[in-house]
Amino acid sequence: MVERLAEYMSSLPRRVKSEAKALTSEDDELPSLLNSSSESEEEEEEWQPKSRITKRPQLPKKNEAKTKKVAAPRSAVAMKKVKKVAVKEEMDVSLAIAPAEDDRMQLQKPKEEDTGTKWKTLNQKPEVPKKMEIHSFQGKNVKSLENDEKPSTSIPLVGNQVKHEKSEEDFAFDEPPFKKIKSTTCPEGKPVKNLGGNKVKEEFEMNWDIVQALSEITNVEPWVCANLIRLFQEENTIPFIARYRKELINNLEADALREVQQTLEELRTVAKKTHTMIQKLKKEGKLSGCLLTALLNCRTLEELDHVSAPYKTGSKGTKAQRAKQLGLEPAALSLLQNPMELNLFSYIRPNTKGLSTIREVEAGVQHILADIFAKDKDTLDFIRKLCQQRYICIQSALAKVSSKSGNEKDIDKFQLYHEFSCNIKNIQHHQILAINRGENLKILTVKVNIPDGVKNEFCWWCVNERWRPKQFSKPELMRILRNSVEDAYKRLIYPLLCREFRSKLTSDAEKESVMMFGRNLRQLLLTSPVRGRTLMGVDPGYKHGCKLAIISPTSQILHTDVVYLHSGQGFREAEKIKRLLLRYNCSTVVIGNGTACRETEAYFADLIMKKYFAPLDVVYCIVSEAGASIYSVSPEASKEMPDLDPNLRSAVSIARRVQDPLAELVKIEPKHIGVGMYQHDVSQTLLKATLDSVVEECVSFVGVDINICSEILLRHIAGLNANRAKNIIEWREKNGPFINREQLKEVKGLGPKSFQQCAGFIRFNQEYIKTFCSNKKTDLGSRAFLTKAGAQGKKKSKPTPCALQQPNPLDQTCIHPESYNTAMRFLSFIGGNTNDIGKSDMQQKINAVIQKEGLEGTAKRLNTTVHTLQLIIDGLTQPEGFDIRTDFDKPDFKRSIVCFEDLSVGTVLTGKVENATPFGVFVDIGVGKAGLIPVRNITEAKLSKVKKRRSLGLGPGERVEVKVLNVDIPRLRITLDLIRVL
């Protein structure tokens, strides 16, 4: 009996194998359904196998009884095996500290996640509702009924392909992959390098892999792109990722993360629009297999427009469509497939327009062929590759209309571009934006010049290689073919290439302009604050006088006034200013750089030179007042300074911009701060998103003291918004100051995700909290006693916010609460305690351990990553109240002034960078007009070695020593050379 049973068991796998063979062989017949060559009728049917295949996993009827006996237990075993494979693969991927070579190669293979989906369809889902037909490629990634040559991807693959599967999400059984990640994303600050392979499941699947596409466009490694997609899916913010997930992103900076995020959005937009178009065409009955393939291959919106243009409703139809309606499509296909049997004369219909003569028939066939060539992926790839190897230039010239009627001043602005030509590979971003602006104003005409050599080589390749007829063809048919290729190039392909080149150049230029704006804004926001000084802010003016505001070192408004310095009353007003400065012991004057700034500066410089304000040693600085007037009439300003005249509010804003630039500038919409280039010509959506992200990054990295910061500043912390910031302020007013970070969880609307994102960027002044706690101790003790006495026999009430809360010294550091356990273990390992945070003893203990064990050895011992350990070390060694802005530049304080006329070639001056552009840097040298250091004069040797730089360039706020190279008085232009960065 036992022997028979063993025999029966050993025979089982064989039977299962034979059934699998039967299944695959039956499916192997499927491609024959797709081998149709005619487009119109049979292409519609190419879509049908999709629903048939999913319904298919049933074995022949005659074996039905046997099948049921064996198949039920077997399928379970098969599933277990597959599960095991998946788990093993998952382990391999997630523990990889650097992506293996073959991992990278894996992305270039056909999508292996399809295999997993096929196993699912075989074992689980026998039927797909008709409504979901179009969406079925979201799960399966249709490699797309590809030109009737490759089988549909829903067909089960044969052999041992299942063994090579990499995509873990296929075995998550209807659970999205990111849900699994949430539970495993490093509560102890120890994230895994590769969160789940390089495969990411997207809502809208295309014929290209989103990770690979993202990697190619941004030049970021595929594994980093895959991690970033998942991190963004989980709604992580850029500041949080940049600081606390460094090992997952290969230590990328915030700018690079922003670029990846924007590119990802663009790719998803293309995918979404493609699927909308597919749905629409399917509904209208216009969707064929070839068209579906072409649509799913599109990577840009330009490609999508090119492919879908002829099928848009409302268009009168292309020449090719009109020819197809006349029934000439079989003739066109026959010319390529079977020219021996083609007789064009048989298509002549004397009474039908478009078919009445042989010439009209030939023209119709030519239009259909041209349409086929212009939409063929290989043909377009060939011409694009050809263009990359040749000299393609963009040319601009003065428009004939504008030269007759137009504003002379506007025309002169574009003098450089009246006869301009440049290789598209070498053209600068600012030149593209200037040309586009000139074209929009109808001052310039622009064209892309592709040499004739490209056309000739392309036409030869099409006729002799790509579209060569499969049999011998008569000379007159070859003539039609040649004419079709030339027509396709001239009428369809050349305009497409021009649009693509212009669109790519404009898109790149816009992105660079926005990134440059972002870099300048960051530099400006991170200007070092001037602490501990009483400041006088001056908003200059002529007729309405100069507005004054004196503010205390803690930003309180001490006094406001108006003085008329430029209407013959200068001497009398000097007495008033001196009295105010002496009364409030103020020795720093901040002047806004708007109207009457030069005269006001000269006025103060003259008084300072005469030592009029003695015994005070008064200095002054010029600060940008961009956005101050807009802010002064905003609802925020009315709420903050309700009793103050809007004109005086701008003087307060000017003074505060020096005292704490970040806290003041976040109140103003970033695009009004005015450190950009062509900011009105670029995509306003992209500009706003980037600048808001830069503000969030700066505010988060500087950090805010939760118990004293304003609501406006709180809004810009990563993970918070206007509502959450308002709730935090309300909680603070109701319950008193926050004692530790954990208390944030009690705030309404601040869930675990928001807490995770914002906690690391919120600081607590330990001295203030200790004082507050000691004052409350007695009160807390009595309240605890009352709660205990009254709670007997009653339902347990929620503790009051202040009860049971203890200050945590780690809350004053940049260490994230998720790493507190690791930080405490590290402290006990080095023999330190939380009272030593920021002291020299702590630094010595840490240095001793790191020298002995090494950073990597210590990280391994603590079971954490090097990046997390480094962050813990930084947090423990930075002194209390540490501000990252102390390394940045302070305002440039002066006592004297130089005039424009005083400048001469060779004069050496110091100045402050005002704005940076791709063609150079504008420097305020105190003569009322900024000078330009051309980009060729900014070399690496001249830049400071001490300061960390994101790029080879200077940013707003940096102090520089410059030499005057040229002074153009009529055009008010100063050219400078950079000597060194101070």
C-alpha cells in the first residue's frame, strides 16, 4: 500500500507538467490571430485577444474530471513555490547596499512583472469585466500587440522565466507595494537601500519603464529613482527625504530631488493623457493595434500630439485619411508588400473627386504612404539619431513687420538677435528665452535649420532599406515611393523635428531659469541674521517723505515716523533722526533700494562722514525692498500690525529683513522677491511649485522654535500647512508652551505622517521649558492629586496636556524622534549624557570613540546606517541655538559712498552679489547701478575654498572684491572682473 502511494505521489508532478505544456502550446497558437497585415478591418480585432486570453485558463473538456482532482492541490503548491521564489528575490534586492550590475541590466529587459501577472491570471482571475478592457494594460503593461509580430504580453511565458522574476509587487496579491513599505521604513533610522527592486507599479502603465525613463532623463541611478518614486508616493517631503533618508537617495541634494519630482510628474502626465486618449479612441471605434502601440510608446506630450492629431474630433482629417476614405489604403499597402500585382489604373473612378485621374490616385497613395512613414517609430528614431550627429542650428532675424512699425526701444533690446545663428547643442538658456520673447512680441522670426544632407541620407535609407518593397517594383511605383518619402519628410517629419527641438530647448531653458531663481532665493533666505541690534528701517521717497521704523533686537516696533529729506528740510530732519537714534541707542540704519535710495544713501553717508551722530558710530546698509509694498497691504500685514499705516509697515519690513531675513521674506510670495531671470516667461505653475519648495526647504533646515515662532513661518515647515499651523498656535495659546516633540501628536489634524515629516525640524529652547516646568510643578502636583481622588469608580479621563510631560534634551537637536533610541544607545556607548549636548566634553568623547572604532564600525555596532549616525553626531555636538545661517553672508555695512562718475577702469571695489543669471552675476558696488561680472570671469580658482558650493557660481548676498573693466556711461553699464570672494 505504501509503495503504491509513493508511486502515485511521484507521478503527480509529471502530470502537472504535461498539463502546463498543454496550456502553453494552446496559447502559443495565439500570435497567429495577430498576424494580419491590413489595417482597417482587422486592426480592430487585434485588441480582442486581450479579453479572450484572460478568460482562457481552462483545460480541454474531455479531461475535466481528472483535471479537477489534480489541479486544486497542485495550484496551491505552485503558488507556494512562486511565493518562496518571490520572498528570496525580495530579500536579495532589499539588502543590496549597492545595485548589482545585472540589477541595472534587468531594467532594460522586457518587463518581467508581466510574468507574475500571468501566474495570477492563470490561478486567480478567470474573467475581466468588459468595462475594464482598456484599463487591463494598467496591470499588465501591454508590450502592445506590437505591429503584428510579437505575441500579446498576456500569454503565459514558457520555460524557466518565472525563476528570474524581480518584481515583488506581483505577489502582494492585490495589495499596493507602498503599503508594505510603510510598515518597514526604518523606525530606528535604519532604512534599507533598495526598497523593493527597480520595478514600480504605476497607475497608468506604458510600453516604457518609468524608473528607466526617469533615470535616463535625470542621470540619477535607477535604484535611487525607484526609491524616490516610492518615497514620493508615501507623501514624504523633500526636506525630510534630503535630511533623514540619505542612504535611500545616495545623498542627493534637494535641487536634484526637485528635478526628479518634476520629471516624474511630467512622465505621469504623459501616461495619464495617453490613457485618456486611448479610452476616447476606443469609445469612438478608432483604436487599432498599431495605433495603440504607437500611443503607448509616447514619452513626451509632443510625440503624443503627433500620433493622436489625425484622430482628434473636429479636425477635417488629414490628406491620408481622405485618401483612405476613397479606398486607396489597399493600394498603398500593396505597393510595399506586393508591388507585382498592383495596378493603379483599376482604382480610377472618372466621376469621383480624388480618383478621376491616375495622377490623383498616385497622389492619394503617396499621402497614405507618407502618413505611415511619419508615424513609424523606427523611422522617427533614425531621423532623430541622424540629427544628433549633424549641425542643426537655430536662427533668428528681425521680422519685416516690426522693422516698419514698432517701438524703437523694444527693437533695440533685441539687437543681438537681429542676425543670430547658433548650434542647438551650444545655445545658452538665456538666449533661448530672449529669442522666444522677441518672437512673441513679433520683433523676431525664428527657424530651425536642418541641413539638406540629413534629408538626402534619410530619403535614401527609407527607399533602400526601411521601406524597400518586398518584391521587384516597377520604376513608376518606385517614383511614387520616393515622392512619398520626400513628402513625409517635408510635410510631416521636418515640422515635427522643429517643434521637438524648439520645445526641448524652451523646456530646458525654463527649467534652468526656475532652478536659478530657486538657487538665488535659497541664498537670499539663508542670509545670516543680524542679532542683538536695534535697527532703523528707512523706506525712501521724495514727495511723500522717507518712512522710518525703529525695531528692538526682538523685532518689536519701538517707533515709527516720516521725515522729508529731499524737499529742502534736510538739516531740520537730521536733528529729529539724531534724537531718535540716541534715544533708542540705535547705530544701524537699513535703507530700502527703491525710489530715492541713492539720495537717501548720500544723505546718511554725508552725516556719518561729518560724525554728526557722535557718540554713536552709525553704519548703514542697502537692502532689497522687493515685495515690501505688496506685503504692507496684505491681510497678513494687517493682522500683524493692525494700527500701523501701510506705508510705515514697509519700513518695518525693510528693517526686519536684516534682523531675520528668513522670518520676514517667507511672508512675501517668492516670485515678488525679484531674484529671477525671465520669470514672467516661464511656466508659472512650475515656478510657484519650485519656489514654495525652496522656501519649505530653507525654513525646515534652519528649524523653528515651536514656542515663539509665527504662524506664517510654521506653515512652511515640511509636513505642515496653513490649517495645521493655525491648530498648533491655538493649542499653544490654550495649553501653554509645548514641552517636547511628542506633544505635537495632541494637536488636531496632525497625524502620524505629518508628525514624521515635521518633528525633526521643530526645536525647543531647553532653558525656557525648564523654567516653565519648574514654575508649574506645584500646580501639576495638586492637579494630579485631584485627578487621582476624583477618578475612583469613574471612567479614566484623558490626561491634561501638561501632565506627565517631561522635556527631552534631544528635542533641541536636528535628530529625528525615530532615531532617539539609537542616539541614547550611542550616548551610553561613548559614556556621555544628555546634559552634555553641545558642550566640548561631548565632542571629545565622540572623537575618541570614532578614532578608535571608525564611523562605519560604530554604525554597525549600533545597528544603524552611517548617514543616521553622522546626523546623531551633528545633533549632539552642535551648540545650543545653533543656526546653519551663521556660515552664510551678512549684509554689507558701509559708512561712505562712491558715485557712478567716480568709477574708472582698474578701480578695485568691494560689493555684494544682487542677482545671478546663466550669463553672469550682478554686483551692487554702491553706485546705484549694479555691475556685471560675465560668467567667463568667474573661475573655480577665484571662488572661496572654505565655503561649500552647490555649483560653480555666486549667489545673492555674497561679498566679493571686483575690478572695473569697462564703464559705459550712456548705457549705464559697468563690466567687472572677479578678484576674489570675501
